[in-house]
Amino acid sequence: MVSKDRVSDPGTMLLSKTDGEYHVARDMALSHKPQVLHLASVERIAAARRALRDNDYPLCMYLSGLAVECILQAVAFRTGASPGAHHNLSIWLAKCPGALRESIRQNISGDWNRVAAAWDNGIRYLSRDGLLGYLRAKGLSRGISGGPEAVLRFNAKVMVSAAESVHERGVSQWVSFTGK
């Protein structure tokens, strides 16, 4: 960690700030540190909410799933799991402690299923039309009246809500480890 005024190298990447200290890295190795992933998850879920308010549905759906991926990685790495699940939420959940898996299964399985079924890391590349096609291909447009905009809006709202529930469970597990 270094102070802000000591970060002058343009090749240095600021990843997070905690208690007035900046965590810096010259490569992405820091992205596998649990505390960095935890903070990233909190930022991503907040950004997903903002994207939803701005009607940026592809971005909000991508960020919602990314927030879940980040918190699952944080918890998994905190308990000693190794990388290697790529962007598969189910594999990341399997690397997490049984208490978190059980909490999700017993209390919010519908939300988990929604996030796991609807999210794909490739959503980040989709336009609104691309997202609509993706949702249709997944069968997530059936029964939604009002046309394409209604399909996008409905799925984005449901995704953010479901991701928030899963994220909250992950953060609760994180707090049980760290006390913060």
C-alpha cells in the first residue's frame, strides 16, 4: 500500500482504497486477493443499480453477475480455494464453504437459479438488441408483454434483485470471516 501522492507511475493501476491507503499493482495478480474481490463486488453491485436506473440493461445485467462472481471468488479464495473456475458461477459457489452453499440453497435458491441461468461473462459484449436475442434464446422473454423494451427492463430488474440477494449472502459469509 502507498499514499496517493506516491502513485505517479502511469503503468501503476489503482485497484482499491481502504482507510486512506491505496492498493496498487502492476499486473492483475492482485485481483485474486480476497479483500480486493470483496471491495470490487460491492462496487459492481452499486454500479449495477446505477446502470438499471439509467436503463442500461446489458451493463446492469453484466455487472450484477460480476458482483456475484467477485464475492464468490473472495469467499472461496479466503478459504484457500484455487483459481480455475473461470466465469462459471456454479463452480465458484462449489468452492465456497458449505455454510454459504447451504444458506443459498435453503433461503434464496430461486434467486441463485436466476443469476446462474441468466448471467454469462459474454453479456459485456452485447448491445441492447444482442441482449434481447440472448434472453429470447434462454427462454427469458416468454410471458412478458409490452415488447422488446419491456423484456429487457423486466429481466434487468429481476437480475439485479436476484444478484443483490446472492451478493448479500456472500457478504454475510465474508463478514463472518473478517468481522468487517
